[in-house]
Amino acid sequence: MNSERYSRLYYVLKEQKDIKLKGSIYHKTQVNFTYNTNRIEGSKLTEDETRMIFETNSIIGSDKVTNSNDIVETSNHFYLFDLMLDRADEVLTEDMIKGFHGVLKNGTVDSRNIWFAVGDYKKHENEVGGSDTVSPKDVAKEMEGLLGWYTSLGNVTFDDIVEFHYRFERIHPFQDGNGRIGRLIMFKECLKNDIMPLIVDNEVKAFYYRGLAEYCREKEYLIDTLLSMQDKYALMVKKFVLVSDK
């Protein structure tokens, strides 16, 4: 893989964000990423509706009942992606991750519940895919251990980022929003380490969940699924960002 392309992508995304360039790779990434990551978690918004919110901050002409939470979390994710780009070259920390969660869930129905802990670790037990996750009382210790391992790596590889993602999702540190935060972290860390990022399509949701569920037995299920998503995003980048492959 040519690291020049991925390093350049980071600066292209940041520049296009700053000048709000329409019809760009930044524009396409924002809509595609936000639509798919929210859809995986049950959002009913279509990709066209997601695009409309990004472009006009409104939904026009919809003849269906739209969940207000879907709209709020879509707008929040657009802002969160921008925040991630501004901090993509920084070392990943607990405070950063908690801050990302605070942005994602700000103003949602969940944020009105005192027990929900927006921007902080969960207070109540939860599960993912029918499997137990780390108990609330152990989350801080497990996250400290996870970040300690990750930040000690000398040369972060794609497989390391996948490993972090799996371990983060098994901890499931927040009451809700873990998948979206985890996928955003993957994108950030790929940019930081000059690796082609990826967007997990809703269409591969079953394979993605199987990969997470069976990671301890067969890592390749998750790795192969994410590599296919990386290849798909690379084609999008190639269309918008002209960088020599030499």
C-alpha cells in the first residue's frame, strides 16, 4: 500500500472540511459514513435523507414519520466527524473517546436520562449481540488497559486497529453508541497511521457482527470483512483524490 495516498487523504479531508467544499471526497465520506454507521444501529433515515440533512440541515418532502433521535444523531455525527478530523493526528485517550461520545449523544432522548451518562462510562450492565460485556465497575480499568496496550505499540498496523476495535466493542464502555464510536475511532486511527480508512456498509452488517462474535476463534472473519470495506472506500478515494500510485 502506498502511504503517500493515505497521508494525503488526511490533509485533503481536513482542507475540504475547512472550506466546506461540496461534491468532494469529504462531502461523500460524511454522507456515506454517517448513513451507514447509523443505519447499522437501527436508524430509518435513507441515504438521500442523510445527504439532505448534511447539505441543508433539514428533511423536505418526507411522507413518513421520522424519529427525531435519528435526525439529532445524524447531525451530531456530522459534527463528530469534523471533530475527529481536527484531532486525527493526536494520541487516542480516554478523555478524547468520552468527548466523542458526548458529542454523538448530545441532545438525544437518552441524554435526558440522568442514569445514561452522556460522555461518560456506563452505569448499568449492557450486552452486545446477546453476549455479556464488561461490568460498569470494571470499565475504567479495562479501558485503561486497552489504551495502555495500544499506545505502547511502536508501529500500528491495520490488524492492530482491528484488534483495538474488537476489544473496545467487547468492553462496550458506554450505555449506547459504542458501535458508532468504535467505527469512528477506526477511521481516525487509520488516518493517523497512514492506512486507508474504511466505512462499514450496512449491507455487510451480518458479516461484521459475525466477525466480532467469532473473533477469538477466527480473527480472519472480521479482518476480511473490514479489508473489503477498506477496498471499497479506496475506490471512492481514487475517484476523488488524484495521487500517484508509484
